[in-house]
Amino acid sequence: MKYKFHYIILLLVSVCFSCSKSFLDEKPQDFISPDNYLTNEAQSKILLSGVYASLDFIGTSNENQKMFPLQLETITDDVYDSQPWHNTTEWARGQGNSNSPWARWKWDLDFQGISRANVFIDGMAKASFASPDKNRYIAEAKFLRAWFYHDLATYYGGVPLILLPGDLSNSFPSRNSKEEIIAQVLKDLDEGIPDLPTQYTADEDRGRITKGAAMGLKARVLLYNEKWAEAAAAAKGVMDLKVYNLFPDYHGLFLEQNEAGARQEIMLQVHYTPDIMPSFIYYPIGVYPAFAPTLQFVNSYYMQNGLPITDPQSGFDPANPYMNRDPRLNASVFYPGSRYLNYIIGAPDPSVSTDSITIPSWLLNESGFRAKKNFDGTLRNIEKEGHNKYYMRYGEMLLTYAEAINESEGPQNAYEAIDQLRRRAGMKTLSEAMPALSKEQMRTVIRNERRVELAFEGVRWADIRRWKIAEQVMVDALGYDNTKLKTYPGDGLGTSPDWQYEAMVIDKRTFNAGRDYLWPIPQSEINANKNMVQNPGYN
């Protein structure tokens, strides 16, 4: 589906934005209009692809939007962006407001998708053509509407619940409660799940919504809303499908060259194609000094023996902090002393050498770290990047099940899900390292496991809010003083007697618990709708 899907999207864009006098003088034969609206299956596929397109900023020329959703990790405690023109720095500093671009962009993208889904669902109910896939198409659109509404509820709380296209009787909708939004999200998913296939056989359908993806979103929604037993059951339902497995190589899972094999784990992704529609994931992590993992984040990785670095029995050596750590750290982060290859910025110059180098201090960002996850140093042209963007994967389902079952029943049945992730990573299992955890201790471990396993995958912002810990973790971001990291032995392990791992504040941050648990409603919406009420603290 990768190529065909983007052909359809490009066709939609060209239809919307290109015209000429002769075009206006003639009635187009292949254009969807009220006169020929959804009279055949081909039209339905085109319109449905338009709903899918709202999962990302498809076709945008805005470089900041191109970095979605990866760049939004910089508004969490895990990552710092030193470049304020990316419009995320302000959120981490507690300065985001109703005129901030990201508050408007995310709102507009989600409601664009909802509007398209409403038009499609309504049109399919009235469509006269026959197809065995009609119910499936409607189920896909209901999933997408549920996705967009859940995203809005997560970031903004209650929003207007609009389920009909062009409802002129409701021109100034009021905000529904978050509970009403979540109820509709679950209703859409429950109605859609029975009509979705577990897998698609046709190549052109790869990337479409499956039964597992809808069940996975239901598990996520229930988890985020502390419906523990129901969330555990939903996640277990995904596991019991026996459709998904962990891709054996954690680092390789996030490389474009492995996308075909990664299908066994990826449950929802937006497809991109080199040249035709590159994803630009490389922008923030490989070109700009815009994605600096924090020291607090790096320190959250346990040792390979399964113990946190704060445990006296872990064997952690502050003088050699990257020895014997959770292998996912080396798979996700370039730290001082890592081997580094980045042809695009000439490190090293590919015309001179294709061998990796020990990462120099000028490449270590302000924190002393760079992102390695999703990074391919052999890329020579950003336009050639076709890395898909992953939105949901089986690893998350294991974590969802572990958290939900621990909260609903206790820790005894949570171990195996975490053990699977650790076996894949190549570290000691939780069952071996910490065999007798209490519910509270298990909760701490699971939360940390989510942080490192799902690093840079767009869930941290929601996690620290649903756990009500944002005011504890959104403190000043720390990194290394790079002037103390001048000598590099080149072993790639981060060891040197000459280095001084001295922490320093790289970003002053604040968090207002009475305001910052939600984003503001965009000011343009407040101005346009007399019934729209702003979130607390943003007036």
C-alpha cells in the first residue's frame, strides 16, 4: 500500500490545489461532487485515504510540522530543543499559550480528520453501490475518528463532540466533557472492531486499520482513563490474536531497511516513500541540534543486570557510566564516546572515509547526547528517506497489559510481559532481577520500563500527566558540561580517565499544576466561537 496510498494522497492534494480557466469551464468527469457523491467503490477509497492523511501533516511545506510527532518529545522531561523557532521549547518552560502554533496545529489536524471521517461515514450510509467491504471501510473511518478524538481529549480535555458533517444547527458548539468524548471513542471502536480483518492479504492494503490496531487503541484509551481491568482485558485480547510478535532487534526495529520485517510488531504506522513523500524524521535528530536527550532520561536506563543505577548492588560505576547498561540505551542514544556516522553533515566526510568516528563534542548537543533511535547515518539525502512513522506497536501492548494487570490484580501476572521486552533487549529479566516486588514497586518499574522501551515514540507527554507526576519531573533539564569531555579514546564505550561527567542545567523549566496538565484551546477557536470556554489558567 505504501506507493499506492501516497499516489492517492498526492492526487487529492493536486485536485484540491490546482485549477485553470479551462478546468473551471468544464464539468470534471472524475471529480467527487454532490451530483456523483460516493456512487462507486473507487470514490470511497479516495475519500477514506483523505481521512488517513490527517494522521500526519501530509504534504505540508512547514518544516516544524514535518517533524511531527517526534519533535513533540522535546516538551517532555526526556528531550530538550535549544532552538525556540521549532515552537516546542516554550511548552517545556511553562510558556505555552493559546496563540502558540502547536496548540493550533494539533487541534486543526485532529478536527480536520474528524470532519473528513464524519463526511465519509455519513456518505457511506447513503451510498448506493454494493461492495462486500463497505462495513470495513466504515469501521476504518470510525477507528480514525476515535483516534483523533482521543488525541484531543488527551491534550485539551473536553472538546466539542461533532458526529455529523456540516451541521449548521450547531454553528457554535460548546465543549462536551472529557467523559463524553471517551465514551464516544469507545463506542466507535466497539462498533468497528467486528468488521475489521486481523490482517490484509493484498499489498495495496498494507497500512490499513486492522482489528488488532483497533483493539490496541481501545486498550490505550482504557489505560489512560484508569479502567484497569478493562484495559488489561483489551491488551490481552491483542496478545491472544497471535498476529503480533516482538521484532528480534530493538535497534533495527526503527530502521527503514527493516520495515518489511518490522510488520510483525508494528500495529499502526503512517507510510512514507523516498522521493515521492519522504518522512523527514531525520530532520530533528540528524541535521539540527534540536533533539537533545536529557541526563535525567539517560539515567533512567537500568543496568544490564536488571537493576537501577541507584541500587548499590547494580554495579554502576559513575566514572564509566555507560558500561553494562540496558542495551536499549546504546540502541537509542549517542552518548560521549559512542561511535558515530552521519554522512549528511560530514561526520566523517564520506568522500574521505566511510568508517564511523567517536562522536566529537561539537556533535553532542547541549546535553552531551544525541538521538540514535530512528537514525540512519548512511543517509546521504533527506529526500531519500522513506522511514515510516510508527504510532502503535506490540511492545506497547505488553506494557499496557503489565501496568493494567498490576493495578487491577497485583504484580504476579505482570512479570512475563516485561520479561519479554527485556529478553528482546538482551538484559536480565525482571523475574530474575527483582522476583518479589510489591504492587507499588512494580508500578515504579513498569513506569520506568515504558519510559525506556517507548522512548521518543510520543507517549511520554500523556504518561507523566495521567500519572500526575508532571510537576515532579518537569524540573530543570540536566546535561553534561561538554567542555569537560574533550579527550576521546575512540573505544566507543564512553570510557576515559580524562573525562569529567559533570552535570549542568541546560534548560530552566517550570510546571504549573493548575494549568499545564492540559493545553489551551487555540485563541482562534475562542475568538470564532462564543460558546467555547478556555482551559483554566490560560485566560
